[in-house]
Amino acid sequence: MTRLDTICDMVPTLYIADIGSDHGFVPRTLLEKNRIKHAFVTDISPKCLDKARDNLLYHSSSVTFALGDGLEVFSPDMLSNYRPITAVITGMGGEEIKRILSRAKVEFDYYLLGAQSNIFLLIDYLNANKYEILLNKIVKEGKMFYNLLLVKHCDVVQNIDKPYLYFGEENIRTMPDDFADYVSFLLHRYEKIVKFDEKNAKNIEIYHILQNILGGKYV
Ligand SMILES: C[S@@+](CC[C@H](N)C(=O)[O-])C[C@H]1O[C@@H](n2cnc3c(N)ncnc32)[C@H](O)[C@@H]1O
């Protein structure tokens, strides 16, 4: 499965807002597959939004374009006819996704998040701010791994063991191929990181979780 196909499978609503759309391939694939009825397509860069406009020309009646930073371009009124709706924020760093979520004035029904870096920092933020992780998928494309999270706001902070919180209980129990490769890849990386900085408790914790996942300890 490609990253785009996996995103299509994970979107649970007929309406989306694609934040930082760039080329517009995420909404275009969703529209081509008839998975959604309408997409809000945004970017902070006018050049990128123009790219998305070109690539979505054929679907223009199903798309609303908006230039701006993160979720700040939305008001509750704008979304009132498009519920339930998923905010798709993929292809950015975890810090940037965290910043976008923390500044939002409008709540979405679901969020599909694809952090390219700082994934555990983002998950800690989500957990502390009462987001529940509904799905956690790892996709391998060539040499790249993509982490995709489907989350929604809930009433309480979820009390979940760290291995399941960071890596997803289903992944750990069923070990899909891409996930197993991801854990091995991360273990190599964290081996080096931990050797370089022996005092970073967070990195050591993740290193041990990775070792234990491969050792079958949480199954
Ligand atoms: C690597 S592309 C990701 C494209 C697409 N979302 C995907 O996953 O294939 C990152 C895009 O996010 C945009 N971007 C970065 N920060 C943003 C922000 N705070 N608000 C909106 N767009 C942003 C960039 O201009 C760029 O077009």
C-alpha cells in the first residue's frame, strides 16, 4: 500500500480540510477514488496553493481553496455545511503539527496526522491534550517510512502504556511487515542516538521499548 492509498483508507468522513496541501495530491486522490465529496485545500505558501489549484482543476467544483497558516483560516461558519470533517495534516514535522493544533480556534471531528519527524513528541502532546489515537499506521515507500495517526478529541487524558501509545497496540500484537521493518530501522537509529547521548531519558525509554517490541514482550 502506498502512503496516499493508506491515507484514503484512513479518512473516516466525506469532507476534509487538507492543511499544507502543496501539490494537492492528497485531496486529488481522495476525490478520484470517490472517498470524499468536498475538500478545503490550504497552504501557507501562495506558490504551493497555485500548484494545488492546477492539479485540482478537474475537481474544482468540489474544492474550496484557502491561503493561510494551519487551521487558523477556518471559522465555525465556514465548516457548518461540511460535517463531520477530518483535518488532514501530513508531510510536516511533528513540532509544526503540534503548533498548528495548539493554535486552532475551530475543532474538527477527526484529525489525520502524518509527522515526518518528532513523532513521539507529537504523540505526547496529543495524549496530554485529550486526543485519542484511533488508528496508528506505518507505511513503507522505498526507503521511507510514514507514520499516520487518526485521532479525535475526547473528554479525558487516555491512560495507555507507553509502548501501545507510541506504536499502537494492534501494530505490536499483529506486527505487519512495514511496522516490523520500521521498528528494526528505529532500533538501529536509537542504538546510535543512545550511545551518543547516554543521559537522554526519553531516548533511552524509546530504545528499550523498541528492543522489547522486537523481543515480543508486549504481545
Ligand atoms: C512536504 S509538503 C506536504 C504536502 C502534503 N500535505 C502531503 O502530505 O503530501 C508541506 C507543505 O506544508 C506547507 N506548510 C508548512 N507549514 C504550514 C502551515 N503552518 N500552514 C499551512 N501550510 C503549511 C508547505 O508550504 C508545503 O506546501
